[in-house]
Amino acid sequence: MRLDKYLSDMGLGSRKDVKDIIRKGLVAADGVSVRDPGLQIDESRAEVFVDGEKIIYKKYIYLLLNKPPGLISATTDPRGRDTTVIDILPEQYKSRHLFPVGRLDKDTAGLLLLTNDGKFSHDLTSPRKNVIKTYYAAVTGKLTPDDAEAFKKGLRISGYICKPAGLEGLEAYPDDFKKLCRKNIRLSYTEGDVSEAVIKISEGKFHQVKLMFNAVGKTVLYLKRVGFGEYTLPADLEEGEVREV
């Protein structure tokens, strides 16, 4: 790998920025001062220092994004109409060929993982793994024990029977979890009853949560993913921000 790409990938700036750093003599590779940005190094073994600070190359990147509504879970939008989750990443990650692990609908907020590790993504999204995804939803109407039982048995949506899923009212959860779920909530619905629910599913069909609620006579007004396997949406991570995990 070229030295300037190594440093750019590790967040030290654009390729132009790091070329300037290298040419100023601030970079050493394997104990030797280097001024050639095109120097080829073994990223898995080289010891690279910038102004005395060791820079360790990471082959794989794992990011947790607090996705705002309105973004599509894709690397690009061929139509050029929508902003993607990749578009809002800090510059140091945009050259790392990251992609979303699974997807969130355009108007759904919350936890989205991004990586360049295909095996990691497969392990979290493969139907055989049964990885649990946890959502908070605000829906029209009052939730009933019959709704919870229907989710547990497996609902039929669009000709497909879902795997058993968990459905509970938000009131059953601790206050800090309620605060996380309600943070940044956007609701324009003002008529009738609104219920708050926590849903746990092990699938990821298109619009699945919304269709499941439709099947029991409810309409989703707001949806946020707050958990994905072992990962939980951090309470201090603002919408649009990312964190390495």
C-alpha cells in the first residue's frame, strides 16, 4: 500500500494533506524518515510514526451510526435524488469502502452498523443466525394482549408468515431506556390514541415492522432501531454521528 493512502485511511487528512505531511519530513516508516508519499509499505507489518505518534493500520472498520430519518441505507443512490448514509460519514471513512450491515428504511431512525468486513456483516444478517433487532415504535391505537400474542405466534404479511416476535409496551422498561427511545422523536399525529411499543424480531424483511403493525390494525408513526444483536444505540450519540465499535 502507498504510504499516503495508509495515512489518509487512518484519518490524518485527504491524500493531498498527508502528502504535505510526508514531504515535510514528519513521517517515519520502520525507523527511517520518509519524504516519498508513494513509498510502498506492508500495512500489516510496517511501523509508521507521524510526528512521533505511532499510527496503526486497521484493515477492517466497524462503525455504529445513529441514522437520522431521510437517509437511505445504501452506498450510492443511482438516481442521485437521496442522501445515503455513506454521504454523511466523516471524510476519513469515505475511502474505506464501507457498506451498511442490513438496512433501515428511509424514514426509520436509529442504530445502523457500517463495515468493510463481509463476514461480520454476514454473521449479523444471515437468517440462520437469528440475530435479534430491537425497535421502538409509536403507533396509532391501543396495544392489547391479543396484539402481543399475534406477534408471538407469527403474523402473515404480504403472503409471508413472520417468525415469532416480541411485542411489549414501553412502560415495561426502565426510565433510561424510555428516554433513549423518545430522544429526537418526531410526531405529527395529533388525533386519537398513540401507543409506544418495543418490538424484537430476528428477521429484516422490507418494511417488516410497519407491515406487522398494519396486520393488527395499527399504523406506525415513528420507528427507531435501538438494538442490533449485542450492540445498543448509545444514549450520548446524536443523530448523524458515528462511533467506532
